[in-house]
Amino acid sequence: MNDQTPRRYQGSLLERAAARYDLMHEPRVIPALPQEAAAVQPQQRVQPQPEPAPLPVLDLAEAPRVEAPVPAPAAQPVHTPGARPRIAIDRDKLAEEGMLVPGAAVTALAEEFRLIKRQLLNTARAIHRSEPDKSRMILVCSAKPNDGKTFCAINLALSMAAEKDVEILLVDADFAKPDVLHRLGAPERLGLLDVLAGDIDSAEACVLDTDVPQLSVLPAGTRSNADTELLASARAHDVLDALAAANPNRIVIFDSPPALAASPASVLAGHVGQVMLVVRADRTSESDLRESVGLLDGCEQIQLVLNSVSFQPGGRRFGTYGAYYGEGEA
């Protein structure tokens, strides 16, 4: 994040965001954030070949001829149930980009995301009464590029993975500019677009486990010129719904393209229970925000995160942010 000249504290983020963006159907605002912040193939277990049964010892002078038993065929190799490729997240790279580091000390950034995830989880519980699977699907979006939405999506996933009794699946749905695996320090793999195109039968076959407990990743996959049409297909409905239905404890977080830069965001909004819209304080205009909300109206629950805000040292209850600013595109 660019460390701006400290500005005099003039009210909470909620008050400042409300004063800045006076929407007709004002979404709930959640706390501000700093700016953005070898696969192991599943082993095959071979069952040991049973020892051939011993031939009976016969007295040929007194007993009839007995055929020797045929040895059982060798067992075929089988896949270990549930085994998936696993990637190691580059914690040094996360730290360099100012993001949360699993297992590190609690920072001001970590506290901010604790507040954000708590509101999202509370909203999910309310949605669960009417749409159980949809309530566990969250879209992270922004109006334009470089507003910090990928930074926020990764940090949200890392923060939520620390929750008890949940499993987090982070889906890179920014098909034109996939960046999730790169930021985690892992190479690109086949992913969601390959499943939607019918080249792979199940999305679960592309899910990558990580060395962070309760966190897995679904890559964007092979680029296509028909990504929006693939997302709008009947197959996409089945594939996306299956991501949540596969595990009742799973929360699916989509990192989508910016709403005003690519059309997939508006399509994905119709599949999720809530949208976390990242608003950059020094860049997003009110007209951009209103237009983005209109494009994402397929989802009724749209939460705002005010990003890239400068604070006066000592003016925040979580301390000084200078050490936690991240820089980079989203």
C-alpha cells in the first residue's frame, strides 16, 4: 500500500464511507484495509500380492490325482481415497507483499480481517435459512483494476481458514488475469475453465490442497475467449453449486475480475450469497461505485470494504499500519 501523508482523523471508516458514498440502497460497510496486500501427485498404494496357496502333499500311491489350485491374480494399484495434489504456500512472498502470514504474530491487518470475516459469517448465517449452499459462497470484487481485490480475497481466505469447523476453498475466477497462485508462490495448473469447457469432469479433480490447514485453492485454468459464456452455461450452474455442496463445512471465496473491466463478475454475482466490493478510497468514484453495484445486482447482499486509507499514527485502535502496507495489482 502507498503510505500517504498522514491525514487528520475525521471519524470512523463507517462514518467516512457513508459520507463519501451516499447510495440509495446503502450496503453495509465493513472495515478498511491496507492495499494488497511441487505439486505432489497422489501416490498409488499397491496392495501386497498374496502368497500362492501351498500345494497339498499327496500320497500318489493311495490318493486320487488332485489339481493344484491356481494362484490369485496380483492386486491392481488403487488411488488413495481423497488424495489430492498439495502445494506449499510461500510465506516469505506473502510477507514481502504485506499480506497475512499463517502462523505469524497477530498484526493490525489480521485484526482488520477478523472484523471483516465476522460480519461476512454473520450475514452467511442469516442467508443460510433460505439458501444453505449459496450462503457459503462469497464473491470478492472491485470496480476497476488495482483496487486491491485479489489482496483482499487472499487475506480473507487465510483469515477464514483459521476459523474452527470450516474449510475454505479460494477460487481464482479472474480468468483474464489469474494471480492467486502466483501470489501464493505456486505455478499455474488446470482449473475452473477446463472444467466448464468439459475437458475435465469434476472441479474437485482440480482442487489443490495447501500446507495451511483448512485452505485449498481452485486455479482459473486454461484461458478462453468464451469465459463469460462458459460461466452462463447450464454446466456452470451445476459445477459452481457442486463446489459448496461437496462439503457442508466449506466456504467458497471467488476472486473475480473487476466489475467495470470484465463481464464475468456480473455473472458470478448471481451464484453467490454475498459480494465483498473493495472500494479504493483514493481512486473509486461514486459513479464507478454506483455502476458496479448495478452490475452486481444479481446478489442482494453487497458489503463494502474501504481500502487504501491513510491513518494518523496512533489514531487507530489496532495501532500503526505503516509496517503492514502492501503494494501491488489486483
